[in-house]
Amino acid sequence: MMRGPAGKRRASLLAAALAILSGAPAGAAEPWTLLIHGGAGVIERGNMTPERDAEIRAALRSALEAGGAVLNRGGTALDAVEATVRVLEDSPHFNAARGAVFTSAGTNEMDAAIMEGSTRRAGAVAGVTRTKNPVSLARAVMEKSKHVMFVGSGADAFSLEAGLEQADPAYFRTELRWQQLQDLRARGQGAARLTNPEFKYGTVGAVARDSQGHLAAATSTGGLTGKTPGRVGDSPVIGAGTYADDRACAVSATGAGEYYIREGVAHEICARIRFAGENAQVAADTVQAETLAMGGDGGVIVVPARGEGAFSFNTPGMYRGRMTAGQAPQVAIYGDE
């Protein structure tokens, strides 16, 4: 048994080391927090009907309520972000699963990732074609395999092995997304970004801090309209579009994937919080500015281990929402909200 000041100090150091190894945050946990996004881009009131505005807000609230219910009963951040993203995947209003965009070949290829911050376990999938909820497949990769990422036919096969719900390709087809592909073909792919008044980086994501102080992040997307088959953006890339670390923060991104990969956006934000001591908003805004300087726009949501969550986007709008313990869901669409 250790006695005296030296013994107490050794005990304190041992406890701190064990906390670092386990990813457990120091001190009392803050109230649970959940942030979501449904994509960023040229989202302006003039391009939105009142009916569509109301439908999107309702879908965002439903997603927050699903994740908030998990957190409110003491559930984990990991369970919360999966439940939240599944609701967004099931909605045709967002570019993920049910509302996924089409590749140039007229097919749907979906990507997703999930990560929990206490052990930094992660799972990801890319080029999925038949899993009803790709975020749940990403979690299955994390929990039921020794790997982090599966792609294409291998991901589809693993989904069957894991017993996840499958869907016929027709399930993912919506008339809006099909028409967007036809419009893109008519204009020519090179003009898409500049001529489409509703251009949006369609991705959905959630980040959470639970009542135990643990973090998690999840992201899901159908990619870019008219993308070359096989193209993968930042969403399933751990450290680019998705990252969670109890020592810093949880991040989910939506933006120009190639640039977000090059910047390592999600991990870079966490690193600034962890090592430079920046708050979530400053870290997110700084990394967003660096990415924009390279040519990549979009948005991120961040929940830190301590303090306020943050939204950061450099586009006219971002579908987004927030819910915290004891508070009602709050949602927004446009940049001036």
C-alpha cells in the first residue's frame, strides 16, 4: 500500500495514465449534446419552396429526436449518432441511402463511416449498392470484423454476412435525383458547379457527446451527382470526413471531398483542439479557411469533449440542427439563421 505524498502522487499519475489509455475524459462529464448536418452548398430561400423548407426542417427534427431519445435515457454517443443518421438516410430529402444521387452510369454508390472516441474504433464502407442503411454497415465493419473499411462488392457481401437489411436498387431511386442527373448530362459535367442554382454537397452526419462524456461521429452520403463510378469522397475516410477522439472532439464533414481528404479536415480540427487548446469554433473555422484556400468549400459540425459544439460552413447554407440535454431540437437551413 502506498503511503505519503510520493505514494499519493504515483497513484494520481497512474490514474491519469489509465484515463488517457481508456480515452476517459478528465473531470465530471458535461450534459449530452447532439449536432447534425444534412449537406452544405447553394441553399438559399429563393431556391426553396415553403413546402420543401418545412419538410426538410421536419426531417432534421425527427433525426435529432431519434438521437436525443438515445442520449436522454443514458445511451451511448455511438448508438445516438447511428440512430440519428439512419433517420436521415431514410429520408428522400438528403443525399444518403434513400435519397442518394446517381453516378454518371445511372447507379447509386453509397459511402458511410462511424467512429467512437473512447478507443477510436472505426468502421467505413464505400461503393455500397444494396444496404438500406449504410451507416449500420459501417458500424458492423467496426464491430464484426478486424478491419476498418470495406468497398464495393466486398462491402455488399459483408453486409449480407452481417445480416443487415437489404434493398433493391429501385428503393434508392428518387425522381428528383434522377432528374438532377439528366440536367447534369444536358449541361455538361464541367458546368455543373457554376450553373446549378441548387448545387449542394449532399452528405448527412451526426456528432454527439453522451452523459458519460464519450464522443462519436457518423457520416453517410451518396456522393456527387454524375460522379465517375468508383469515386470515393471524404465521408468514409477516417480523419477526413469523419473522426472522433474523446481527448478532443467528434467531427462530421460535408464538402468538396477531394479537398477535405487532402486537408485531413476532421483530424486537423481535433488536433488543433487537443494540442493548440483552441475551442471548437476557432478550430473548425481555421481549418475550413485553410481548405477553402486550397479550393474546397463545404461545412463541418463539431462536438468537443468540453464546451460548446460548433457549426462552420463557407457556403450560402447548410442543413443543420442541435439538441442538448433539457432543450428542444433547434434546426436551421440558411446562412443567416
